[in-house]
Amino acid sequence: MNLVIDVVEENNKSVVNLSGEIDAYTAPNLKESLLPLTQKEGNTVEVDLGNVNYMDSTGLGVFISALKSTKENGSEMKLVNIQDRVLRLFKITGLDEIMDLNSTIRGVKE
């Protein structure tokens, strides 16, 4: 399956709506779209994972790179609308402790 990436920019906020699967095949395109947004100082990047039903370790690598970029460039990143299956991956790896995950929008409690 493919990954559809839709970016909406307004003022100092970028909303990245993702739909599909994040894996070794689609991760390079995600990284290419996401990293430039995190390199803008003062920018808030909100990544909507509501329509992502599968992600592997390659996808986690993209989000780790993006997090590192936000710290280097004075921006921030939030991951929202995370489905249970994908959220579990963040929790198993401990990334839920260092990333701003807002899973409550889908009614999922941490």
C-alpha cells in the first residue's frame, strides 16, 4: 500500500495528514516531506496519524530523525490521532516517553 502525504501550512504551524502505511517503501517520501518542516525555527509540526493503520521500524526512524531536527532547529512536533496498533509501537520502543503523542483525540487513553 502507498502513503498519501498532505501538508497544510499556516503561519507557524504545519499539519501533515498521513493516510496509508509507513514502511521501508514509503518512509523515504515521508522523511523528504517531514524534515524540511522541522527545520523551520519556531514551527509547530502536527502529524495526523489517524489514517495510518501500519508502521514498521523504518517509520519510527523517520520520526526519530524529525524529533532530532526539531531540537536542533527550535521547532516542535506533535503526533496526533494515533491508532492503537501504531501507538503500541511507540510504547514498546519507549518513544512515547520522549515524543509528544496525543492519542486522546481518538479516545485512546495513555
